[in-house]
Amino acid sequence: MTSATAPREPAQYVTIGIDREVFAIEVGIVREILDLQPITRLPHAPPFLVGMIDVRGQGVPTVDLRVKLGLPAAQPTANTRIIVLDVPQPGQGQGSPLTVGVVADRVFEVTALDGHDLETPPQVGGRWRSDCIKAIGRSNGTFVIVFDIARLFADDDVALLGVADTMS
């Protein structure tokens, strides 16, 4: 079999819960998943930027995904997690990624989503920003919304997070 006809392995994703929805983040950009820990607030930060955490001596800006998606903030629970991501930066090729922590209501599992089963998200609006959604798939009979993480943290957000990153 040539590489052009070889079946591709389904992509691996970490599935997380935000409110009542299930989202997916590509495993390749997930550095680690942490229990909720103290977050140092930053003065004059935008509402989605909840502060900085220490990850093995590195200051990591941390974002509340609920707020970033336009949902109201929620009190943390025993299931709340921080997912540390290495977000690729558009236009930087193989340049250094932006390390950022994202607060999720819960983390479910690592699951495979086959590209053939992923659909383009509908453009009908919704409760969250649709420009940061890459696709919609299914896992265990549930719709899974696949984040376009680079778009979620594009342009002005990167500048804000970069400023936070230099404060570490």
C-alpha cells in the first residue's frame, strides 16, 4: 500500500466539558492537565484572562474558557481542571508556540475522531463564538465541538497573553 492510499489513523482529542457542551482539543497541543490550583490575578486584565499559574517554575497565563466563549463565569467544582496548551501561532511556521492554561469545567477522556466523520460547523449562531470552531464530530453518541485553538487565541488575545507571559 502506498502512503497515498494508506488509511489515516483517526486524530486524538482531549474531550472537555464547558457548561452543557462537549468540546475537543487536539492531543498534540496539550502539554498537561492539572487540578485547579491558585491563580494569581492580574490587574486590568480582560475578563477572560483570569491570571497566572506556576507550572514547574514557568508563569503561564490562564484563560477561563467559559468567559472566552461568551458564557458566564462559574464557581469551580471538584471537577474543574486547567489544561496547559502549547498554542501554535499562525504565520510563525515552526516558531515557538504560546503556552497558555485554559480552565474547563471538566475533562472527560482522550478520544479518536475520524476526519471523515467531522462536519463543518453550521453558521446559524449559537451560545458561543463560532469562529473558533473547526468542526463538529461525534463520540459515544454525543456531538463534540472541535476547537480551532489557534483562532481562539488569535491576534489581539495573543498580544494580551504575551504581555502576561512576560510578567512571569
